[in-house]
Amino acid sequence: MERLLVKYADKVVEFEEKLRNKYKSDSIKLEVRSSVSWLGEELRVESEQGDYLTLFDDENGELSIDYYFVPTEEAESFTIEVKGTYVFREEWKLDIIKSSEGKYTYKKWYRKVPAFDTIDSLIKHVDEDDPTSRVHISDGKESREYDYKILEER
């Protein structure tokens, strides 16, 4: 089985060239993550500015390619830690991107996500409709509420 990085190296080079043009820089740092599961193989190439390219080859051999480019005007990215309490208490993390328009979104490895007006509405969406995007930290017991703190600013 030929790995996605080898098979689609041209897509990675093309992505790098787009970033060089966007940031007008000869030095672009990219992080490459690869994972394989029963759903298929995924390759994610991400710049330190938050732009990313995702290649996902599903179990049927269908390839999906997704690009995300951070808006160039004052986009910021940060990680939040969420403490959700309901039936049992759990803690999880999520990388969030705030656009120059003040909208919030998050990084997802296999599809685009909508923009939200508030962090609270984004957290509610992830908690109820997209729990696979959460980075799990711990469990406990309580009732339903949310609290978050910003861990790092980029």
C-alpha cells in the first residue's frame, strides 16, 4: 500500500507554494501527521500559521482533499480547555480559530466546519454534534454546564 505522503507529494508541494506566496516567505514550517484507521487513511499538513491541507482516502478508495487558509487580516488561533458537566464531568480541548470578522471555527481533519458568533455556541455544537473533534482530558460527575479558559494565544 502506497502511503498518501508519497502518492500525493505533488499536492503537498503545491500547498507549500501557495503558503510561500501568501506569506511572501522562503521559509515555511510544515507539520505532517498521518493516521490510519478502519475508516481510511488521513494525511494532514499544517503550517505554523494555522493553514492546512487534509487528504483523506476512505475505505472505498475515494480521496477527499480539503484546504483551509487562515484569513490574512488579523486571524488569530488559540486552544481552549472545556470543562463540561452533565451526567458525568469530563474535560476536553479544542483548537479554535478566530477570523478577522470575529467569527470562531475549529480545525477538523475530514470536513469543513461552520463559523460561530460566540465560543459558547461553538462549544455547544462540538459537544452535541461533533464529539469526535474533542481532545479528551478527564471524566468526573456533576450536571450540565460549560466553562472554558484560553490556554495559549498564537
